[in-house]
Amino acid sequence: MPVKLEVRWDGQGHGLPEHRLSLSAFSRALQQLHQSMRAIASKISTNQPPRDAVPRRGGKYAPAARFMDVQICSLAGGCTQMDLAVLIQQPSAQEQQRLFEENEQNELTEKTVVAFLTMLREHVEGKPCNAVRGYVDALRGKVTTHDYHAQRADGSDLLPKFSLGEIDAEDEPHSVPILLQVRGTVAAIVFTPGKQSVTIDTSDEIKLKCQASPEQVEKAIDLHRLSETVEARVIQDKNTMRLLSLRDASIHRGTRTEESRTEHIFTRWSHLLEELAK
């Protein structure tokens, strides 16, 4: 059964004072809300969920997280309040049975919503959490208050209603770049000079479009031609992804000895170390 999530945005711009919901202003926020839910769901296990932004190998429910959906049931308050249904939207009854039973679906949706709202509250109150950063950034400078209330299908409270204050554009905290390591396939390649990119379709069906060098684009072409599963290391800085490395995931990565690791570091990064020592 779906979880009912009531979301209310209030502010002085972007159609909100006129009780209208601007798609140009808030479509990204809705998309980021959905992506955050899926990312959180893919990492949930039977215990407390991790706080990573992008899933790696996933938790107990990782195979079903790609079916996590957020659907608008109704608009109220002049389109400033949305009643959302968070649920597992699966293609067939057989697929639904194969993944897990209904009680486990309820557990997944409830845990996902609780984790999302908990992380959101902590992030806005000063404890950064990458899993909800994209959603918060999409609301930055656009709302003065945003309220949330989660209920189970039977109408009982999953989390009591709470309100968060304005997210000022000037108060955006400095974000530290994140190193991600993902597995998947090469889904798309852009060759345009100065705009080269490689898109990785991860095993959790999350697509990462990464800036890439000409050499990385050539390597991606070869791996795409062979339909190989790839392992990519990506630097995420706010909404920008940059490809750091790309390799064939089927080739075993050898284990370096302590001596070889030390030699590798001082050989590869010798110029940077020299600059830092000045």
C-alpha cells in the first residue's frame, strides 16, 4: 500500500502567491524528490539506512528500488499543497510477487519516506546529507516555508507534520566533491569537442552523465562496442559529474603491495606533492 506524503510549498515568487505551481520553477524539485527516494530505497536494509547520495551495491531492497514511484494524487491550497503517493509501481503482478510480498513493499515505502524526511530535516537544520542535497538545492531561494506530513494507508501518522524554513541562495553551504564508484554499462557518448561526456547506466538504473576527456570518450566507445560491464569512478561536485576513470569490470583488479602503493603515489602525484611542499 502507498504511503501518503503531504508536501506544501509557500513563498513569494514563482507563482506561489497566486496559488499556482510553476513547472519551470519546481519540476526539478519534483524530479529530485523522486530520485532521492529511489536512491534511499536502494540502500535500505533491515537496520538503519546509510546516508550516501548514490547507491553502490544496495541493501536488502536494492532490486526493487528501481520501481519506487512518487505520484501526485491531488493538488490543494491553490496548487501549493500536493498529496503524493509513494509506492512500488511494478510492471506486472508476477514481477511483484517475484520481488517481495506486499508486507515487505509496505516496509520499504515506509522506511524510505521516514529516511527521506529525517535526512531532509537534518540537512536543512545544518547537518549535510548528500541523499537529499539535490532536492534542497532545487528549492533554494524559491520557498519561504515547506511543510511535510507522512501517513500510512490506514490514515495513521507515519511522521507528524513538521515545517522547515527558508533556504536562502546566499546561505548555501560549501559542498565537498564526492568520489563515487559505480558499475553499469555505457549508455550514451557525446563527441562534440569541448562538450564530451559519457553516460553510465548503473545497475540500479540511475544514469550518471559525466564530463569526460577525449581519451575517456574513446575508451568508452570500445567498451560500449563490446557491451562490457564497466566500473567507473566519478567525481560529483554539486550537480556536475566528472569521469575520473573507466575500465572493464570483468578484469580483476590486482592487489598492490604496500611498497607498490607508495611508489605509485609518489610517481603519479610527485608534481602535485612538489607544489604543495613549496
